[in-house]
Amino acid sequence: MASRDPVADLRRIAFLLERANEATYRVKAFRSAAATVAALPAAELAERAAAGTLSKLSGVGDVTARCVAESLNGEEPAYLRRLAATEGTDLQGAAAALREALRGDCHAHSDWSDGGSPIEEMALAAVELGHEYLVLTDHSPRLTVANGLTAARLRRQLDHVAKLNDALPDGFRILTGIEVDILADGSLDQEDELLARLDVVVGSVHSNLRDDSAKMTRRMLAAIENPHLDILGHLTGRKVAAAGAGDKGHRAGRTRPPSDFDVKKVLAACVEHGKAVEINSRPDRLDPPKRMLTVAVEAGCLFSIDTDAHAPGQLDWQRYGCERAALCGVPVDRVVNSWPADRLLEWTAGHSGGN
């Protein structure tokens, strides 16, 4: 029986664990093993498998060693078979059509901030999912708990992304971006010159989430009026469950109620200024709530169905956002990441000079 690719099998297991929102340590075990095996000459790998010494390698434990041995023997690892058997049902109807229409993801993190994987791994996972683009939106500097990027680090990241795009498959590209903090006065936590260089700017509230309604409303309206902001991220800031695998900057196990603000005023401002409301697909957020999402549809808002992924497997969480969007009647032509990259960039450039 022909040998399988053990590195690919280990990475697939990690991807499925991430998608299932499993613990970070479990995902890390398979990604670490994949990195170790990938760096080993094929002959040495085969010798160690035959001698039963794979688990003596740094980063390879008993479970991952068994998976490697099974792959080298031409068998699908039992661990992978079990995960594949419990993946869940496929999307149905309108949700499936909406997911099929999506061309990219406008909100994703890498290990440059609080994500768990390098930009390259995030991009390749997006390619495998059939995306045409992935917007890299690592955090801004004030969010120190998430290792937010200073202006200098963001400039270095832009250079790095330019080099990566030269090496990625034709028909796919990483778009530059940021998840910028909306500060207490509604200003955005990064230099204007840098924000103007980015392809897509997601703005989110991460601090003082219990401010009174009037103060939070003023803060959000000021951000929406900023010509650099394109997408209003996780609208209410709520948390409904534990954070997922790969989320280094998140505290697991805590829920959080939504912020209080004038929903109609905020949504009307998004329509007036041509900004999109994010449908955040993370299982620990599912933001905005369905009742608020329905109001946004009736108001005429644009939307972006994003994963807020912090690990490669989480990029497949768009299904959850699509299910909610379909239930609330979100029209596909108002979902900005159903658009080709050129149209998306034309839209973001269209309001960069103000309204």
C-alpha cells in the first residue's frame, strides 16, 4: 500500500480540531508534530517509524507518532477517521447558497498578534477552502493583551505580505488590513497614514464595553464617520461561550452581555456612510444577535460574514454566520465578501476620502 503524507494528515487533524473549537493544547500537539516531521529527511522518518522511535522526537507524542506510522503504512490515521466521522451535517438551502457565494474572509488573525499560526498557514488554509482572498486583520497597539501591532510592526507586516503574495497560488491573494480598536472618543487606534494604505479596515470596540448607551452610541457613530473604517466588527461585543483553539489573547470560559447603544442610530449611520456590519461567525460571539441582525437587514445595511479566525481551522466557521444570515434574510448582494476582490477594494476606496 502506498504511503500517505503524514504531514498533511497531521495538519488536517489540527484543522478539524480548530474547526470543532477544541482546546489549544490539543491542536498544538498536532501542529508541532507536523512541523517536526516536515523537517525530517524521509529516510530518517521511515527508519524511526520502523524502529518505533518516533515519539522520541521533540514535539511528537505517542498519539501523533501513531498517526505518522499509520500514514506511512498507507492507512488513514484512526484519529483522523474519527474526526471526519463527526464533522457534522452539511449546510442546507439558503445558508449553503450563501456560503457558496462567499469569495473571502475580511477578519482573520495571525501569530503576529493573538492568533496561533503564521500568516502563511492561514493563507494556505483559505486557499484549500476555496477562497480567493483573505484579509489579514491583526490587532492594533492599544490591545496589548493581544500583542497589538505598533505602526512599525504593521509596516513590517505589509512588506512581509507583499512577499508572500508573490509566492502564493495564482488567483489568491492576502489583502492587507487591521482590526483597529475604536477608542473611547471614537477615534481609531492607528496612524491615519497607515490606515489609508490598508485594503480593509475593521473597527471594533474592545474596552469599556459597559459604558452607558449615550456614550457608547457617540463612540460608535464617530468611528463609523471616520473615512478609514470599512467594517464595524462584532457589533455588540457580546460573548456567549468559551474562546476557541488558537486564541492566545482571549480568556476562555467567560460570557459577556452585549453593549448598550442606540441600535437604530448606529445602523442608520452605517447605511449613510456606506459601511458594512460584520456578521461575526465565531461560536463564542455569534454577533450581532439575530433580532438585531434582522433590524440591520431592514435598515438596508451592507454586511461582511467573517470568522474572526485565530487559527487555520477556524476559517471554516463562516458556515455559522451563513446560517444566521440566511435565517434573518440577508441578501447575498449586500454581503461585501461575496464580491470579487477588485469590487471589494473599489468599495473600500470609495469612502476613504469621506462622504
